[in-house]
Amino acid sequence: MSRATQHTRIVDVAIGIVVDKMSPSANNAEAANNVHGTPEINNTAPRILITRRKAGQVLGGYWELPGGKVEPNESPSDTVVRELLEEVGIKVGPIDTLDPVEHRYEHAHIRLIPFICEHIGGTPQPLQVDEVRWAAPDRLADYAFPEASLPVIADLIRWLDNTTR
């Protein structure tokens, strides 16, 4: 197969943008796990769950919004629920969507299907990723994300601006 035809199939990847808010009942370990390693001062500020890909994987070492490939006969929203449970051990519920983003990497042509998700239960842990972190939306630019994620993050910031006013 030639390189030109090798990546004509688009791979659908559902991603979960887990938006959580600090609460007085959050445990200290979770509160310390943010961008600066210190507890958030504003306990109502939203946080976004990000994960760092394992070094040996494609795009290893990059931070990402967790998710994965949509399997045959699986809806993208079901994929998000399954992937976040497998990757970081949490239960989520999709509550909104953002516009899909297509991007062609050298290794694949992907379509990111982003879901805004509510954190329903569980404590995030690095089950299939190197690291899990809660990050303030205005600090996401401090992390190296794959190129395809950048328009999703911009849409997320706009979504948060519109929903938190």
C-alpha cells in the first residue's frame, strides 16, 4: 500500500473532557494534584483532567485529554465512558459535546470527538497512562499537547467561558 493511500481511513477517537470543581470535601492528595502541586485557592474553580501518555506509545510523553478509539458497534459516548474507566479508573457521564476535529498525523488520520463529562465517581489514577493531573483551564497552555488537541482545548475554553458566567 502506498503512503498516499495508507492513511485514507479516518480513525474516530472519542475524548472525555472531565470538568470537575474543587469542593471542601476533596481529599488533600487530590487537592494537591494540580498544575503547581499546591491546593487551589478558589474552591469553585473548574479543573480539567489531563493525562500524560506513556513514553513508548505513539505521541509518548505528550499530555492529552483522555479517551480512545471508537470500537465497532460502540457509540462515541460509550467509548468515553469505557476509556476513562480503563485508563484512569473513574466513572464519567457525558453532558455536552464540542465540535469534532480532524487531523492528519504521519501515522494516522484521526477525528477527535470531544465530550464534556461530569466526574461521577472514583479517584483518578494512572492505570494506562504515566500521569494523571487536574489542571486549571488557564494553565493548559503550560503542557505539551498533540497538535490535534489544540483546537479542542480552544473550544473548551470558549465553552467554559460561556457556561461559568
